[in-house]
Amino acid sequence: MSLPRNIIASYILLLLSSLTLLSCQKSETDAPVLTADPALVQTWRYPCGPACDASAWVLVMQNGIAYEAPNLPTDFQIDDQPVSVQYRRTGKKSTFNPGTGLEIISIVAIRPR
């Protein structure tokens, strides 16, 4: 017993459509080109317990919004250093309680200003 040709054609069409849809998905490496924003590097201290203080590197943008920058390169870890930075927002905050309370960013590129 063989399947009718229209059923076979339907399965082939479905398979080809699935492959086409999968190949059109955007990969994570296809990120948009980011412009460099002016910012100021700062160290912010915050409590991490009853007898504990911690600190984090923070980029304060020209519009006043601040972001925590855990991957700030060591060459740029200088308080009040003006920089131009390209970054991606993560939508995440520090896991330390309470931490800085700022959104964490991932630095893509950074240079002195």
C-alpha cells in the first residue's frame, strides 16, 4: 500500500517550510551596531552585611542613568575617568543583596574620551 501523492507532497512541503523557518531565525551574534555613549567611570560602595562593605564599578551616562559594569577592563578602573562606551543592557541586577540596585551591562567596546 502506498500513500497518495498529495499526502507525500504535503509532508515534503511541511518539511521544507520548517527548514526555511529555522534557517531564518536571528542568531545571538547578529546584534545591532551600537553607538558609543559618553560616560564617567565611578566606584560605588554598598553594604553587603552587618559589618561588610563592597564596591562595584559603575558607568554613569551623560543623561544621569548609572549601570553596573562588572566586565570593566582593568585599564579603565579609574574613578572619574571619562570614557566612550558601547554596551548591551542585560536587564539583570546584581545578585548581592541589596547590591548597587543598578542594571548590569555588558561592555562591548570602551575607549578614553
